Amino acid sequence: MEFRSVEPFLSYHTSVRRRTRALAECVTDEHLEWRPAVGRFSPGDLLRHVAGAERWMWAENARLRPSLYPGHGSELAEGRESVLAYVDRLHDESLEIFAALTPDDLQRRCVTVGGVEMRVWKWLRLMVEHEIHHRGQLYELLGQVGVKTPPLYGLTEPEVFERSVR
């Protein structure tokens, strides 16, 4: 899907973020920094990573600047409420940057943190895929510690199975 203007992208990204944010609400202080193994992301790490990458990598690259990604450590935001506020604040800052992109800006080539040149609209599309990937990881981590999470699209897998024709 090519974004020729920023409005369809903003609408799409907002709907994806709404689902990610609903899941983030399920993270408790007790499980915020829990890790399944040494060197793996905690739920807090995942949330800080998605927020920091959106703002300081994707948004900066979209305006043809280098990445300023600060990492994902707890020094950026500590405790559930601070992490959620960090996610929201950086998302708002990113949306402000994205909303200012013109159709011509979307067609320009940015240089990604990996040194690849690509059109800005493609880079932004990858940002959404990145968020969805990490949201899946967050679902898995919360499932491992027994946290009840919302169904992604309104139905759980058993409900889909039950409603399906056999």
C-alpha cells in the first residue's frame, strides 16, 4: 500500500497504535521489567523501544535526518505510569512530525539507520510493521506470566473456532 498523502497513513497508524496502547494498559508494575531470559526484552523494554524508535529513528529519518534512537532501558522511563506517559509523549511528538509531511516529502528518499535509501512512505510503512511485530512479542510475554489480554480484533481464537462452519 503506497501512501501518497499523509492522512491515510496517519489513520492507519492511529488504528494500529490504538490496539498496541490497549495492550500496554495490561502491563502491570509487577511484570513491567520481567524478562523470559537474560538479554531478552521485558514488556517495559518493548514499550520504550517502540516509542523511542518511532520518535527518534522513524520520525527523524522521515524528515531526512539521522537516527537519534536512545535505546530502550529503564533510565528512559521507570515504572508503569512513566512508561505509558513516555509512549504517549513520544507518539504525540511523532504524529506532529508525520502530520507535517507533504505528498512530495513522502516521495523523497530518506536514509535509514541501516544505510538503505528508500522513499519516506515506505519507511513509515515499515515502522507500522515494526510496531506490530513488537506488539506480538508483548502479547507472548504477557501470556507467559498469565496476564489477561484483550483479543486483537474482538474475538479470541476459541471464539473464532466456535463460530466457524465445520
